[in-house]
Amino acid sequence: QVHLVESGGGLVQPGGSLRLSCTVSGSIFSQNIMGWYRQAPGKERELVAIITSGGSTNYADSVKGRFTVSRNNAMDQLNLEMTSLKPEDTAVYYCYCYSAQFGSVSWGQGTQVTVSS
């Protein structure tokens, strides 16, 4: 069973930065497609960023130039560097994993990011 654990959320002022991490167990991490989604109150869950097993990335237009997704295959870890944060970035952020090994999707439990003065 694939297990994902996020960390790094919290409260930050507008213009600030945060780093989210997601540690994966139970699969061959290097083969996974990994990503971050977020869900704000009253809104649907949306894609933030995704990174393939080969390291190709794709971002939502709303975060391009501000967020950077990366993976550390040696540590089975996915990261999201968030800069120039805005109040509209406030949401629960979820780690996403597509396991090529099992052909299945798994989600983390979510971590709250609040951008407010």
C-alpha cells in the first residue's frame, strides 16, 4: 500500500514563502508521477503542479513563476517551494502519487496553508 505524508504547511504573511514536503513509502518512488493539488473552502480540488518520473514539470497558471516542484528520488520525497504567496493561495494542499508499479493513485492527508496578514 502506498502511503504519503505531507509536512510544512502553516500560516504565512502575503509575500512570504513556505516549503511543503511529501514522503512516500510502499512504492518505487522514482517510477511515480507525483504532484500537488489544493482545495480552498467551497471550491473544487485543483492541480497545482506535477512532476513526471523523468523530471518534467507542469504548473497551474496561477502559480507559474512563484512555485517550484521538485523530487528527491534518493529520499522518496516530493517538495513544493512556494514564494510570493498570496491570500488566494490559502487552501489545503494534497500530495498526489500515481504509482506506475501498481497502476493506482494515492493521496496524502493534506496540509493547511494559510496566507494572511
